[in-house]
Amino acid sequence: MRLNFCAFLVASGAAMLTGSLTAAADDPLPSWNETATKQSIVAFVEKVTQPGSPDFVPADERVATFDNDGTLWSEQPYYFQLAFALDRVKAMAPDHPEWNTKQPFQGVLEGDLKAVMAGGKKSLIEIVAATHAGMTADEFEQIVTEWISTAKHPQTGRLYKEMVYQPMLELLAYLRANDFKTFIVSGGGIEFMRPWTEATYGIPPEQVVGSSIQSRYEVRDGKPVIVRLPEIDFIDDKEGKPIGIHTHIGRRPIFAAGNSDGDWAMLQYTTIGRSPSFGLIVHHTDADREWAYDRESHIGQLDKALDDAEQKGWTVVDMKQDWKVIYPAK
């Protein structure tokens, strides 16, 4: 809320103003409305960080994992990494004239996304293989860095990296201020995310877990390089997420946040038989400020996890009711 400082001073006095501003500064989650959702988050953090509490968790065990697409940033009308891949097809097309008559590349070049999606998972893997492989890891990092710094969402006009959720940025910072180590555990490509997550979320590359393609070590012109191959190595989605957590992190989280059934196994792994623990689901309910979707969506489908949330004690964030803002102010 904006304060009219002159009127406030006259009505309430300078002391009251000072107290109000101090309270605002003390709020670690200012973009969250004062609902039960916010209260449950704060209560959990306080009880696991308070020495002497029966639920106290030592700092080195305070691991929090976050899905990325739909949890930390938007994912509609399709995953942003797919937008990157489609842009890469267009950029590479002059060197591949055969793509003009070969699906799914023809559909990309003609702007016919239905034709692209008609090929299902096979087509998407083919696009990823063509656009994400054949270069060194350093070359790919540079390509991603340039794209994420310039590419804009077709509907909002925002840079994709600006379509992160302000309330979730505050939650990440709040957890880190309380000695949590925050990780991304996403179905997105690990090397697609690593170049920009530290600047955007404060999460360094070594704390990013994601899907990956195979690679090999080579020495080119006397320089050691990692070469990216057109073959899938690991899919960090659904049941793959607990495996990715175990393999890359080595500690079972006490806090996990997701937004879809693809995060169900991670939420289960974090909370079932683990106390204290906290499971958070971001429910997209705001068609005016973002998008509203859940059970029938082809992106970020939330069905089983939504049904199970109450019984399993997972906290569901209603974006429309719980968040004052969606995106950071420009």
C-alpha cells in the first residue's frame, strides 16, 4: 500500500510512522498477502531454525528444492526452453536448407506450432538434439547467455528472464537468510539454466539439477573441452527428480516447491516419512495477471498433486489470492 506521508504524520505522529516502516522492513515476504499460506511458510521456517525447538534442523540439513518452470517463472504458452530451441532452429536454418521440407523443422520455420507438436515427444527430442548439441559446453553457454539477455515473450513483451515471480524470489532470499541451501530441480536442461540462474535467482550453477544430454571430453587445438552430443542422458522429471536430488545433492530436502504433477514425486520424497518438512504447490489461478490452468493444461498439468495436497499436508499457493504482485517491477 502507498502511504500519504503528510496525512499520516498529521493523523498519527512521527513515532507511529517509524513503527510502521520498521514493520514493513521486517517483513521477509512483502509481496505475499497476509493469508494462511504466508503464515504457514513463516511458521515452518521459524520452528526449524529456532535452537531449542523440538523441530530444530541443523543448518547443514536445511535443503530446499524448487522446480523452475511454472514455479519460479512462467511457462505459458509453452516452456521457455522450447522457445529457445525454436529460435535456434530459425537461426541455424540457413545452414540447413533441408529443414524447409522436413518436419518438425518445417513447422518451426513456417510458424506452424501445431505441426511441430503433432510429432509429440519424438519431434521435440529431434529439435533439442539439433539445436542443443554439436558444440562445446562453453559455446552453448554463450548462446544461452545471449538469448536470455535479449529474447522476449510474445505476449507480455517482457524478457523471459523478467518473467520470474517476485514472491518466489522473496521466498528464496528468506530461506537463504535462514541458512537454507536452495536448489533448482527441474525438467529443464541443466546447461540451459546454469548460465543465468545465479543472476536471476541467486542460485549458483552447482546448485542446479536438470535434464541433460550426453557429452564427451576432447582436446581441440590443445584446449580441453566438453562436447555436447545429440543423445539424451537423463530426464529430471517426475520420478527422475528424487533420483536427481539423490545423485546431485546427496541430501533429502526438508522443503520442496513445485507446480505440477511432474513435481509430485519430489514433494512425496521430501515430505512423506520426513518431519519436519514442507511441501509447496504453486497453483496458477490468476488469468488477469498471468494464466489460470491446472487439470486440463498441456503445460504444467496439476491434477493428482492438487487432489493429494490436503491429505499429504502440502500447502497450495493460490496465486490470485496469496500474491500481491506476480512479476518484479520493471
